[in-house]
Amino acid sequence: MNDNKPQFKKKYYPINSQLYTYLEKYKRVTRTNVFYDDLLRFQGSIVVNDKDDKDTLWVRVFYNEFEKIEIDNSLKKIYTLLHSDGDESNIQFLNVDYIDFCTFGNSQPFRVKIRNILNDNYTHFYIKKADASRIFGLELEHILSPNRINFLVFEDTLIEEHIVGIPGDIFLEHNLKECNEHEKAQIAKEFVKFNERCMIGLLGDMRSYNFVIIPIYDFDQRVFKIRAIDFDQQSYEGRFKLYKPHLFKENFKFYQLVQTKLNQNAIEQYQNEERSILVKRLIESETRLNNLLTAMKSIKLAPNEHVNQLREEVYEFTLDMDFKKASSMGEIVEVALNFMKRNFKYEDY
């Protein structure tokens, strides 16, 4: 297993005009009265512990009374933008239960809990500093994966909906032991497919706490899906191995499931299935993807040494000379997706 870790505290890459035009075209741009930097002006905070009294690395923040009223109103309007296309007819029934701030990792997001006081249902969303590489990660996930991502951007603020699921590290600690052997085999299958998507789309740092496990009840069985929740390391790292989730020590138990529950033929079958369905998504979203890649190639998303290293390592893996010509992370992603379209036909599987 590989113990290498990606660099943290990577620099922010601002949104340029090409990316902003793309976001406007696909209805990702909104207007809001509260920005990420506004939420940083909290007056105090307390540590948030989990049910076992362990530090969650989140703190609950508090604002002075005047600012709290204005911030709460703006956050409720953001909720309506995310979930009801800005319809504020029921906004009086919404309450901001709390605002948490994460002290760990790159994005240092704020997590907002919104509750409907009529029925006590609640949901969360996140407010982060808008970073171009993170936005490209969200969009690539939306296009290439079986999942849909709901997010909005206003100037330098990014608003993301909450992705429901059990964090992978929590699942390994508390839930895996409750799974039967068939369920463990099914999780192994999904991890193979998840690993393939991350590698092809160059989504890095998928350690167990950066993705969630989603149990789904289907007739007389439970099935599990795996999806990413953190897109900070999209097309940033130079080491190709950092785009392969099975190599992280934090994912070792998932890797073990694959080794014990699947033989090599099954692993290759699931890899081919994922490649084939990914090609189908590429074809169906060709115009949108080309627009995204045009924007992606217009922005510097990583240090030059990362680009040079990744270009060489992916070339060694594929022997595709087109990687030798790539001069940016956007071009590397484009070549990788073109490589998939040339070598894996959807109708072949």
C-alpha cells in the first residue's frame, strides 16, 4: 500500500472569464448577499464533538445579534436558490439551526443546517471559497459519474449542497462489520468502479473521509454506492498514484475487500463496465464536456512541475503519445478522456 499523501493548503485558482461564461451558460451562477469572507467574521466558537465525545474538527460559530439576523436571512435565501429555484414563498418557515466551520483541510468550509419548522425536516449546505480546480471537479463529477451535483457560484463564493451518505472512515469503523458476505462483495465491486472513475477523471486524494458510502434498500437486499464528497484535489497532484484510491492506507480495508471477494476476472469485468458506461456519458454530454474542457485549458490549475510529472507518469501507464504534447492539467484531462473514447466503445459491452 502507498503511504504518500498529497500536498495540503494548495493555492486557490481564481475563476476566469471563460469559466464564468461556462457557469452562466449552465445555470451555475446566482446572486447572494452573504459571501464566504462575511462568515469568517464570527465573534466566537465552540468545539463540535461527535456522539462519542471525539473532536470532529468542526467548530460551531456565533455572530453578534445584528449580523446574525442579516446572515440568517441571506442563508435562507440561498437554501431556496439551491432547492426551489429561488421561490421564497415559504421562507418564513425556515430556520438556521447552526453554522459550523471546518478547521481541517484545504477548503475550510462553513456548514449550514436549515430546518423547516413546520415538519422538523432539515438539510445542510456548504459555503466555501470559490476555487477553479474544485469547480472543475464538481462539474466533471456531474458529467462523468452516475451522480448529479447541485452547486452555485457568486463571484468568489461557492455554495454546495450536502451529499448524503456515511463517510468512508466511519463506515469502516462502525458499519462494515454489520455487512454480510454478499454485501461485502457488492461494496468491493463498487470500490473497483469508484477507483476507475477517480483515476480516469484525475480526481485525487480520495481517502476514506473524502467519499461516502450510500446504503440503498432494494427488495430483499441492501446495495451500496460510493461517491466523492471532496473535490479539492481535482487535477492538481503530479503523482499519478494519488488519483488511485486503492493505494491510500486509509482505504486499505476496502482494498482488502476487493482482494478477498473478487478474482482478477471479476475486477477486470467491473473496470471494463465502468469504462464503457463512462464513454456513454462522454458521448451523451459531448457539447457540455467540450465547453468545460475549453475553460479548463484556459486556467493554470497546478504548478508546472506537477503537470510535467503527471504527463510523464500517465504516458508511461498508457503509452499514448498525445500525453507527451499536453502542457496543462486541462489538456491532460482532455487527452485522458479522448483515450477512453478511442479504446472503449460503449456498444462493445
